[in-house]
Amino acid sequence: MKIPYSNVFKSIWHLVRETFLEFLDNNSFDRGAALAYYTIFALPPILIIMINSVGTLFGKDAVSGEIYYEVKELIGSQGAYEVQKMVENISRSGEITFTTIVGIIALLLAATGLFISMQDALNVIWGVKSKPRNQYFKLFLDRIMSFAMILSFTFILLVSLVAQAVLAKLGNYLMKLLDQTAVILLQMFNEIFSLAVVAFIFAMIFKFLPDVKIHWRDVWVGAIVTSILFSLGRFLIGFYLGNSNYANVYGAAGTVVIILVWVFYSSQILFFGAVFTLVFSRKYGSNIYPSPYAVRVIRQEVEAGKTAVNAEPGKFETPE
């Protein structure tokens, strides 16, 4: 179905309105709290994988410094400092080893738990559920997919570090040869590149993590909208957390609370983008369908004494 450009503003209003209504009806706050809880346990092993993988090329100190800079932009200086100390402790810990099978299994289970939680949340939002008879095989596939996502994000971090290093060198070179306008354009390109990286990450999450079949066109529309919302929201969340008093109120647990709050608010942006992708694909795209390992879940409100009716695929039916 093509977008009715003749009445584009009305179409956008209906799209945004329906997205908000379904977002509020999906218990996203509960899922955001669960995702924040899993992040506390998944963050250290994910950092281990990234630091040891990317650090082999750029050095662990450089990777740790980049992580500190990015976290500072997100949750403020105090939270970034505590995360950096955690990274340093992990790097110095004798427990960092890939030589024991038990250690590897524990590392993978903890690191992939976050993505499993995210997958479950997206499955509920998009109205699908894994088939019970494929439960164990599907669990194995989910763990493999989650670990593949971690490796993919590690590769993205590697590409981002290379690109930022090249842009920094190029910027210093251009400042000696060209006027300030060219430097500003280069900085704008750097921001666009960062936005594209975020959009690519969301596209991977929407396309490969849930148990659905979704067209790439719908994926990119949802990923771009979500990345724009995330880029705007992270500055607001970072400003709020950077000026908050969590460290004084919660003491030693202040950093944990800051991470929980940041993940909670960021997850709301992710879930809102997922709902937007669902609504867009249903109204103007190719719709979202269960994968071969999943089934459609339809939620209906049925009054006593009445029979449920068939719902439109990809849509939660609520009788008026």
C-alpha cells in the first residue's frame, strides 16, 4: 500500500496517534524495568567481550577511553567514572579467561541474557510467540543469535573507532588548509555518520532479534525514526542524569541506579520505535508475520457471553 501523499499530514497524525495508543497499551514500562535489571548483569561480560576483541587492534586503554567518552555523553561524568572503574577492574581481574569451559559458558549466558530479554519484549509488542514444540531448539538458536548480535555490535564499535580516528585526522588536516565552513561540514558529516550507526544497530535489532518476518523497507523506516528519537532523547536523559543527585542519595549504589534509570528510559524509546514499526508496516508496509518458529498471538477483550472474532494479522483487537 502506498502512502497517501495528498493528505500526508493527516496520515502522519493518524500514524503517530495510533503508535502512542498502542505503546501505552503494551505495558512498556514493566518491560523497560525488566530490561534495565538484566543490563546490570549483562553489562560486565559484554564489556569483557568488546574490550578483549577490539582492544587487540586499538589497545585496551583506547577502547576503555572510548567507552568512557560515550558513557559520559549518556549518563554524565559521575556515572561514566564508575563504569570506567568497573572496566578497569574487569581488565585487571584474574577471572578474565577464555581457557575454561565453565567460564566461557557463564560468560555467554550472562552476555546473551540481555538480548533474550529484549527479544521477549519485542515479541510481545509485535504479537508473536515461540512455538512450544520448538522450545529447546529455539532457545539454542536465540542464544546463538544473541551472541552474534554482540559480535556484530563489537564490529560496529571497531568500525566506529576507525571512522572517528580518520575523521579526527582529516579534520585537523582540513583546518590547516580550508576555512571554518569546511570544518563545520565535516563535523556535520560526523554527526550524520553517528546517526547512521545507531540506525543500523536498530535495524539489526528489528530485523533479526524478534521471531518475525518483516520487510527491509519497514525495518529501515522504523530504525531511522527510532534512531532520531534516541539521538534526541539521549541528550535529554544524559542532561537529567548528569544533573541528578542519585550518587548522594543512594551512596555506593548510585551508579547502579543511574544505569538502571538510563536503560529504563532508553528502552522506552526502543519500544516506542518497535510499536511505530508495527503500526507503519500494518498501515503502509508489508505487515509483520511470525517466523517459522513462532505463532501469532492475538489479544482481545471479550465481554461475558460473547464470542471472540478473528483479528486482523499484526493487530491487537479491542472491541469498542
